[in-house]
Amino acid sequence: MNPTDQQLDAWIDAHFDEQTRFLQALLQVPTDTPPGNNTPHALRAAELMEAMGIPVDRYEVAPAEVQAAGLQSITNLVARRRYGDGGRVVAMNAHGDVVPPGEGWTHDPYGGEIENGQIYGRAAAVSKCDFTTFTFATRALEAVAKPARGGIDLVFTYDEEFGGELGPGWLLRHGHIRPDLMIAAGFSYQVITAHNGCLQLEVTVHGKMAHAAIPDSGIDALQGANTILTALYAQNALYQHITSRVEGIQHPYLNVGMISGGTNTNVIPGTVVLKLDRRMIPEEDPTQVEADLRKLIADTAAAVNRGRHDDGIQVDIKRILLARALTPLPGNQPLVAALTRHASEVFGEPIGACGTPLYTDVRLFCEAGIPGVIYGAGPRTVLESNAKRADEHLDLADLRRATKVIARSLRELLA
């Protein structure tokens, strides 16, 4: 082992209680998205970092842009660390926004409670933990290795759940960041080099309200929506036969996550809204995927209306989100090599590179020509963390080890 890496490990061990308290403080400020009032968390995170001697630039996104995206407030954070001329600038990005806790928790979702070596809270595993992983790895690097060139950008953003366009996308468009390489928050032991894309559509089925006692006087939007739902879900059987060549990614999938409509139990529903999520493997063309879904919905609605003497149901389709898949850029090899090697040493087992069926903000960096990968604190698999479920948690031993991996890798990348 490199002697400097031993010293990095020792520094992280010596400061791990402080790192844990930092994570607890971050978990105790809610960032449920929606509603997405996330500036208070950004200001708290910046305050905590500046108390460690790390100046932070705050970038408030214009309220009109934030509200147009369906959120309330966003302030993105960038802490720039520069060590000298030449060398690479490595950005590390984690997001603070999270889905609401939901039901079933046995721990306070905003408590940062620790039990049996596990820390509990919404975003404990994805990805407030990596605010601390990246910050303390940087502090260890500066205290021990004292890099003489290159730099680090700590980039903490707040709209990953809504697609990242007002987080990393906004910072990149406005020229506030332009690193050579980037690492994004992780959620498993593996180094992730590819991920699925995601298309989300809002489908509004219009009928005609009527009293349930005289149903023929109305047009039942829910019955029409039910037929469309059946057609949509039937696609999953077909998607099973479309396989990805990327390890860790299997096949496309379609999910309808929200349904709303109707006015009362004794009224024929006049409007029903479906919100669907279509995961796309890297090999798929998003334009074609969207065109195929729109055609399927339109053809199904036409079949519902066939033979009717009235106008039948009408359907409006609106795109909510298009997140393209992450495919590796050739320049990501230094990241992959450093992270897999040091992770394998620290964890004492082979840690490889693969894909994931999730989607993340990393794609925005790669679309801008910046090679990136996903690695940070996380359990062996996403499922083990309860991410997006009740009692989300993180093993503090994994947080400690991931911080060491990041610090060692930064030492190598900036050497």
C-alpha cells in the first residue's frame, strides 16, 4: 500500500465522528421533493462546510425557473479547491433532494438516529451521505497529500428527483463548473459507468361527467383509462425480450406510478390522469421510445371509441421528463481504474465496474463531454439501503470505507 494512502486512512479514522455528526445535521433538515423547498438545506450545508474552513459559492436559481419546474426553491452549492497550475479538476456531485418519506418508518426520517452501526434517515444512503464522503475525502487529501496542482469542485445540487436540469444542468449551462472528470454520489459497492434512461409522460383521459344513475349520458374516462393501462402494462411482457449488453442492466420497463381522477363515487369520471415512467436501456433511442408510446396510447383510445355514436374519450399526452441513458465516455478510464483498485483494496474483495437500471445526473456531465462515473457511500446493493422506502439507512462502516476510497483515488488522479 502507498504510505500516503495509509496516512489518508488514518486521518479519516481520526475525524470519522465529526463526519458522522455532519451527516446527522444534513439529515435533520428536510428536503422532500415535492414540494421542493430546498434552499434551507443548502444554506445549512454551506454553513457547516464553511465552519470547516471550506468556502462555498451559493447559486440561487431564479424563482420563476424553479416554479416552472414544479418546485419551490433551489440553491446549488459549489466549493472550489485549487492547488496549482496544470493537472486535472475533478468534480464530485451529490444531490440533497429526496422523495418524501412515506409511511412505515420505525425511526425518525429526519432524526439521523444511529442504531447498531446504522444511521437512519431519508437520504442517509442516497445521497446526503456523499456530501460527507466527498467533503471529508477532500479534507483528508489536503491535510495529508497536499496536492500541488489540479483542483476539486464539490458540487451539491437539489433537483435530481426532477431530472437535474436546475442542478448540474443549470450550473453547466451557466458556466459555473467545467471539470475534467467527475464522480457522482453512489448507491452500491460497484463503480457505475452506465445507467438507464427515463421517459416520464402525463396522460390525461377526457370523458364526460354524468350521474351514475344514468351512465349512458356520460363518457367514462376511467373505463377508457383502464383500457389504456392494460395496453401499457402489456408492453412489459414484450420488453422482457429486449436485453441490454451492459452488465447490471437487463431490459426496459414501464411503470404507472400515479393515477388521479373522478369527483365522487356516484359520478361517472370525466377526467383521469395517469403518470407513467418508462425506463430505457442504453441501446434504445429515446425519440423512438416516446413516439411508440404515444402511438400505442392514441391507437388504444381510437379502439375504445370505435363504434360509439358520440365523440368518445379524448387523450392529451405531455412529457414530464426525458433523462437520457449514461454511456461511458472514453476518458473515464482514469476514474474507473483508480476507484476499482482502491475500492478492492479497502473492501478486501473485488469491486468492479458495471451499469445500473437507475438514472442519475451523471448523464448531464457526460452529455457536456465530461467523463464521469458513480461511486460513493452505499450498501452492497440499492435494495439493502431501503432507498426511497421506509427506514432508509446506511452502514457507517461503508461510509468510512467509501470515504477512504475517494480520498485515495483523488490522491492518484491529482498526482
